[in-house]
Amino acid sequence: ILYIAMTLIMTGVVKYTVFTKYLNAPILAVLHQTGQSWLSLIVSIGAILGMTTVILVQLYGQSRICYSMSRDGLFPKFFGEVSPKYKTPFKGTWFFGIITAIAGGFINLNILSELVNIGTLTAFILVSAGVLWMRKSHPEIHRGFRAPGVPVTPIIAIIFCITLIIGLNWETWVRFLVWFALGMILYFAYGRKHSALNQQQ
């Protein structure tokens, strides 16, 4: 809602064709066109801080996802080791922090951001589909939390995520498919054999 409101304001202040000249910084384009260039520095600092917090949150999320997968046997136990002092998956956090720093230093930022976008959106699609599947196939299982508005909310989420993914360029799709294939190889070569659920069954 915030992004939609911001877009409405921006396109109300300047004509939409102006943004074609400032594809990487549309807010700065509005400030420049309205004679408020002095705000550009503040907005730029805010954007950098905003991106930094997003990256940190995603890094924390990634390390926790791999911690859960490791606990379930789908990932090596290395990622499931918890710090005795802080009770956090410190090895996974360090691992993904270093990988992210290397990628940020050597890979084009636009390529990285689009890969993160398509990966995150795909994860949202899979989670939403998983909610629908679990409600149908295993309604009796205890849930740690409840998803509201099922089946409407997951279906809307899937539709919106697919719509956003379609807008990404074909190179991003190719890179994503390569990463997805590597993930499937990891699953069938390691995760499936070591899966705690698979061993129980």
C-alpha cells in the first residue's frame, strides 16, 4: 500500500515519461524536476540504509531457513550448529554473510537484485501453495501459526507474485533456473537421503 501511494504521488507530480530517464532513481527524478535537489542526499542515504536493512533481514532469514532445513536433515549439520552463548545459528550466518559480501563485490547489483526478487517471489509462491496443500491433505496436523483467509489469501499471493515475476527479463529467468537446478541436485543428492521425515517413514 505504501509503494502504491508513493507511485500515485510521484506520477501526480511529474509526467510518467520523465521516469524513463531515471530508471534507477525515480524518486530523485521527482525531486530534481520539482527543484528540490537538496533533498536528494537525504533520500539517497535513506535508500542505502533501507537496502542495507533489507539485506540484513534476508541474511537472517536465510540462515534460519537453512538452520531449519539442517535440523530436518535436508542440509548438512554445519548449518544447524547453534552458538552456546547466543543460541543462534552462527556458522550459517557467517557462511551466508561471506557469500553475500563476495557476490556484492563482484556481481552487478542489478543482476543480484533481480535474482533476489525472483527467488523471494518464488519462495512466497511455494509457501502459499504449501498452505493450500497442507490444508487439503493434512488438516489434522498441529499448526504453529494460522494463515488468515484461506484459500483466498494464498491464491491472491500466488497471482500477485507470478505477475511480478513475469515482468522480469529472460536473463533473470535463465539464471534462476540454473540455481533452481543446482538446488534440486542438492536435494536429490543429499537432502532426500538424509531427510528426518523420510527416515521416519
